[in-house]
Amino acid sequence: MERVNIDLLARIASMYYEEDMTQAHIARETGYSRSMISRYLKEAKRLGIVEIRVHHPLARCSNLEKRLREHFELRHVRVLARSLDDYQRTLSNVGALAAQLVEDLVTDDAVIGMSWGTGLAEMVRGCRPQYRKGLTVVQIIGAVGASNPAIDGAELARELARKFGGSYTTLPAPLFVESEAMCQALKRSRQVQEVFDLASLMDMALVGVGTIEQEFASLVRSGYLTPSQLREFAKAGAVGDVCTLHFDIDGRLIDIPLQRRLVTIDPDTLRKTPIRLGIAAGRAKAKPILGALRAGLINALVTDEIAASLVLQIIEYSH
């Protein structure tokens, strides 16, 4: 097919998908043949000018939501019912469920903090474009430099801001640095301090919940921590992390030398944020979710039936 003007493809796609015009009507309006209009619509999809997404109904488990809300005094909770064997599909649906909640919670002039990870990427992907006046999104952990940049905090902040017609601010620092001294120097720098000053004004923080199980540990999969470094956190009692702030099953923060080399938001700043929404799913995230709730790093949750059930089971067995 000959090279076609992108604006023309967008115009024809808009007429067909947004204005509900038939291909025959578009052909008459534009002077192209009906078969050419059909080819142009296919080309618009191929080039990504048109994206077609099927929104399947997302069933929720209201009983688990009620039990979690009452036990942890959660501000918001959504539990995806009928968890799938396919973890990626489950996470995609949990992200879509989180997107619906975020769309309801985001207001004009809000300051939204953004962490990183696959669950957050699925949430951002699921958000429908809509305008919020004066919205600002701020990256609250250093750049992970992941092999998949689409899940890094800077890109997620940019994309969420685009979805809501707002602005975004990135954190000009890597997540993991060579020494504690370097970490402290970075945090004292004017550029980083300005970002964390903005983060202190957050109305809502959007965070993933990480695990120290190597198979599911994003920091290891991204190459940022080695398996041996992950084991150091495990030996110290860590079960998971939020914004790379590691904690044990009882919610106590882990303070080891490795932790002090991570450029991330201060836990007290995170805790004073009105809404701290954690997004996580699957068996491996049950203990991390429980630790994060007990640590006060999250006070709202979107998860799946498997993780939610296991969290409640752990509580019952410990009593």
C-alpha cells in the first residue's frame, strides 16, 4: 500500500469509529472508493492510530472486600473474582479494575505519586483518557532503568499525566546507587529535593507491592538487584516492599546497608498521603500485601481473589 498521510488516516478513522459513519458514506464524503476506505481503516489499526480494546466485565468478590475493609480499615478495596491460572492475564484484569477506581478518585488539581512495576503499567493502560484541570503526576522512586522501560516510574508518570491532560515531574536519580553516602548526597541535591517536596503534597500515591520471592521479584527480573542481594533482604526478615521500602510480615521496616542505597520516598511522607493505593495480585503477593498494610504504606488495595483469601488466612492462622 502506498504511503498515506497520517492525518488522512486519523480523519477517516474518526469518521468511522467516532461519528458512526458507514464506509459508503465516508467514501462519498472523501471521494475515495469504498474498498480504499476499508484499506485505510485497516492501515490505521496497523499503525496504532486506532486501538480496539474489549472491556470484559470485571466480577468482584464483595465478601472478601468487606472482610479486608473491616480488618484493615481500608479507604478503598477492590478484589477481582475468578482469578485465572494465567498470572499475566490476572494482573491485566486487576490493573483494569484499579483503573476504574483511579478514574473515580482523581480530582482536579490533584498531586498523584507514581511508583513503578507491571501492575501499575496495567492500571495506566486501563485508564480512559479524560481531563482533570491542574493535575500533576510525580515520580516517587528513582529510575529503575528496567529492561522494559514501559514499567519504569518516569514513563508511567508521563503516560498517566497524558491520560488526564496533566503535567508530570520525574525524579532525576537512579533507584540504586553505589553507596549510602552517594544516596544521601543525591537526596540533598536541589533537583531531587524539589521532587520530594512536591511529593509531600500528594493526594494519592499509586504503588506496586513487591515480593522477595525471586521468581516474582521485579527488582531482580529488571536486573537492579542480584539474587544474592535479594537474599540479604530475606535474611533480615523482609517479605516484600512498597516503593522499595522493605518490611517484614508484621510491617516493621527493614534497615540494612542495601536499603540505605535506594533513592526513594521517605516512609513518613508516604504514610501521610491520604490515599495510598497498592496494586498487586497472586499467591506470591499475599505476605507482601499483609506486611504493607501493617506498615501503613498502603491504605487502599486492588488485588485478586487468591491474594485476598491468603491474606485473610494468614491472619486467622496467626491468632
